[in-house]
Amino acid sequence: MPLSSARLAKAGRSPARQRSSMRWTIVGFSALGLTIAYLDRAALSVAMPYMSEEFHISSSVQGVMLSAFFWTYALFQIPSGRLLDRFGPRIIYPIAVGWWSIWTALTALAHGVGSVMVFRLGLGIGEAPVQPANIKVVSRWFPRKERAFASSLFDMGQQIGTALSIPVVTALALFGGWRLSFIVIGVSGLLWIVGWAVVYREPDRHPRVSAAELAHIRSDQGSTIAEESPDAQVPWRELLNDSQVWALMIGYVFRSLAGAFFLTWYPSYLLDDRGFSEADFGMVGWIPALIAIGSTVLGGVVSDRMLASGLSPNLARKVPIVSGLGLSACIGFAPFIESNLVLMVVLTISSAAHSFAGAAILSLPAEVARSSESVGAVAGFQNFGSQVGNLLSPIAIGLFLASSNGSYEGPLLGAAACCLISAAIYLLWVRVQPVARHQDPPAEPAEPREGSTL
């Protein structure tokens, strides 16, 4: 609800008509948090060639090591969503970052496969709340018509983190050994906590949010027509009986079965199977993730523009998802390409198309949740599906490599099939329903932007 002038003054915020833009600063910090998270999780895949040489690790064991993070990450998705709904991202997010930063730094002390897996399991617990937290932040800080774009901005963090992990970990490994990279990345997470503590508040309690921006945020929050109480959490039983929750979760399982390749086996594929030198890999291996950054934002812009143009929410969200996942299936051509230049083009297109679908997918929990206070829980279910795919993919690839004399043909064709299955699930099963909009009048009239109304 909008604040009165007296409450605004008491909170230290002027009820000025000029709209502030604090919501973009907030989503920027969310993107930075996700960047650090993906640096943490991708560091192992980049360091794996060095670690496998030191610890003499077979490909099948490497697959288990690369998946270990996702075991606890998946397990803690759903409870972390509930914690976020209860305590909010201001408290839960920095606790999570502090936890995962410590476990990342501890990886530098690893002396074998067992210790690496223990540290990765600890990392997974800490990172479980990150995506539900970011989705929760967007649902609190943005009107519906801006959520896909805002989601694309924080989701850039995964592409930025993945892209940075290749040159950063490679450079640090060459400079001071692979252990140094985990220490540096762990420290960066602890520094983020300081910034979050200073910057983040809820919109109606933030001194740097004007009355006009608060009215803009609240103008199009949206709630399902069936919603009875916007502040009531939906019981677990209702969530488990909701077919749309299952659709979001299973659709993400198959999307992640394909996308996990770039997070886990991609460096080993280029270095071991395609004959890239370490220097060549450090120079070009980050290109797919870099291009995916722009593709992520583009997907969010396209989805929100379609919604603003009057198309149904169902269509505005599905077009980027289905088209992106369909094009991403071109990864299946990779095993049959001889030229490494053409290969990198195809892998870049696949990665970019996969990311193009991401922003619209991440906006879905706020679209289908039955209450504004259950967005975190729905996001937790959705991201649980993501991590099931991330968990199974590296193990399956490792086992296939061990049984096929190192051939990547099966894994890459499988990734293509998973892209198409995921696209079909989002197209045929997921339904984004129309919502009733909250149009609470602001306490102080806010001047509209030129050419628009609040």
C-alpha cells in the first residue's frame, strides 16, 4: 500500500513527484550477487583439467565431482523459497552469500576427490536461495510490465559469472595455481555482503524511493483472480497439487539438462576433444557466455514489449521461451562439425538462444503464484527443477564418456533433444493466466512520465 506523506517524512523520504530509480540499483546488486555465485560454481569446471592432473581423476569421477554442488543446491531450493517468503531477501540473501563464500575459499584446502566434494556440497547449500531471492526481489520491486526485463538484468549475472570464470580462473591458475582462484572468488562474495546491507530495504521502507517510484512499483503488481488474501502463504499441499508448479519445475529440468553442459563439461570438451590449447581456450572459450549476456537482456525486452503492446501474458512470455529453446537445439550439430571456428559459432548461437528464453522463464513464478507471499516458494520449486537437470547432466555425460571412449556425440545430441522437450512443455503445459491489477491510488499524486501514465 502507498505510504502517507507523514509516514514518508518519518521514513526520511520526500513525497516528491519526481520518480526515483532505486529499483534498478537493487536489481543491479542482485545481478552482481548472481555473478559471484556463478563464478563460484563454474570455477570447478575451469579448474578441473588442472585438478584431474594433480589428483589423477577419471572422467566418470569428474562427472560426479561436477554434479556434487547440485545435490545440496537442489535439495535446499524449496525450503530456501519458504525462508525467503518468511524473512525476506534482506536477511536471507547475505546469509547465503556469506555461507557459500566461506565454502568456496575452503576449496583451496582440498587434498583429493573426497574433500573437493565436501566443499562443493557446502557451496550448494549456500547458493540455494540465490535465484528464488532474485525472483522475490523483482516481484517486490517491479511492476508486472517490467519484470521480464528486470529478470533479464539479474539473470545476466549467470552469463557474466560463467564468462569471467574462464579467463579469471585460467589466469589465476597459471599465475598462482588453481587454489588461488577459489580464495579470490570467496573473498569477493564477502565484500558483496557489505554493499547489500547498505543498499537493500523493502520499497516502502527505503529512504531513497520517492512516492512516485513507489506508486509506479505498486501500479501493476498483479495477483491471480482467485487470490483471497495477498499476505497469506499458500499451503504446501496446494502448491504440490498445482499443475502449473509442476509444469514450471519439469520444464526447467529439461532446460537445465541441456544448459548444464556449458557449466560443467564445456571446458573439457574444447580442451580434450577438440584440441584447444589452454591459451586458446582462455582467449575464446568465454565468447558463448559473453554473447549470452546480451541475449538474456534481449529476451526480457522482447517479452515485456510484447506484453506492453497488448498481447496476452501467455503469449508474451511463451514466444521468447519456445523460440529460444528451439534454436538452442542447434547444439546437436556440434559433433559433426570439423572446423573449430564453425563449432564456436554454433555453440555461441546455442548458448545465446538458451539464454534468450531465461528472462521470461524467471518471470513466471510471479505470474502463476496464487499469492504475492508465495512467489518465493513457487520460485523454489521451479529452481529445484533446474538443479535436478544440473545434477543429472554432468553425471550422465561422465558415464557416457567413460563407456564410449570419450565420445561427446551422445551428450550433445541429448542436449538438443532436451531443448526441444523443454520447449514443448512450456508451449503446451504452462499457462500464464490473466491477472487482476491492483490500482491503489498514491497518497501524493505522481507526475507521469512523458508519453505514459502511472
